[in-house]
Amino acid sequence: MKKTVPPQTDTKRLILDSAEYLFAEKGFRGTSMREITAMAGVNLAAVNYHFGSKKKLVEDVIRRRLLPLNSVRKKRLEDVRAAAVEKGKKPEISRVLLAFIEPTLFFKESNPDAEHFITFIGRSMSDPDDTVRDVFIRYMKPLFHLLHDVTCEALPDYPRDLLFWRLHFTLGALFHTMHIYGNIKSEAREMKTLDARTLLDLILSYVTAGMKA
């Protein structure tokens, strides 16, 4: 029987899925193009056709997940700002943080493979090689600037540089939470029954207090 050739869109998705999984398992440098093509069931020419290079491939892996998420977070932050302006008040810091944290925390539930992306980014943040980190930060920078600006509007009596660092502490806590969420192996009952909504309430109260301390 003649083998059916998958459409180009399916081939590209297979390559992205395979690369994302392997990057999460072995890291960017630890994953070879041969391993990616073997898992995707394609040849190297297909990878070169769709992406051109391993560096461009990892950028597309990040773009595929991060841009839609950033779009949601950006809109939510802008909505909080607009609502405050309409009322003639400053934004509430808890609502600012909620606008950013809620879609981030629930990102894992948006796609069954999102966990691989979270693991991949998590290990890349501590990797001596800065290839992935540089790409991730480049796509996050505009959103972080918006988050910082709206946070400063919510807490106008605090120095901007202080809020800058406190936001970084907040992002660190958030990312660590996402990284371990669903991967905790514990016999403690509260660990087994903890859901995303409960976790959201816990981290939101924690980082809100930290921002206002």
C-alpha cells in the first residue's frame, strides 16, 4: 500500500511537537536534529524546508505557545487599565496581577502538550547556554513592560525600580508554581486535591501582599 504523504501543515506540527517534547526531555543543546526527525518521522530536508535551522526551529516552538498566551494577557491588562480610567481611579494591584497570573496558570490546561513547553522553558532558564533564554525574553519583554507600567499605575507611591524587582520575584514564584503543578508526588491529601483555582487563590494572595509590602 502506498504511504500517504501528510500535508505540509501536519508535517510542520509533527516537527514542532517532537522538538518541544525532546527539548523538554534533553534541553536545546542536548537534542540532536536526528532525534527530532526520527521522532517526527520526517527527513532532515523537511526540517530545513519549514524552519531552516535548529535555532529557527526553537524560536518557532516558543512562538507557537507564547504569542497566543501573551495576546490574552495583554488584553486582560489593558482591560484592567481601561476600567480604572473609566472610573477615574487607579487600577487595583490584585486585579493587575490576576490579569497576568490567571491565564498563565491555566495555560497548562489549554493544551495537553503545554506541560512539555513549561518543562522546556523551566530547564532553559537555568541552562548555561542562553539561546532559548534570549528568545523567550525577547518575546516576553513588551508584555513585561506593560505589566510594569500598569503595576506602577496601581502603586504610584512606590519607586518604579522597586516594583520592577518585585515583579521579577512574582514571576519567579509563578513560574516555579507552574513548573511543579501537577508533578508533585506526595502522599499528602492536600497535594492530591489541590486544583488550579485553589492554587490561583493561594499564589495571588501571596504575591499581592509581596507587591504591597
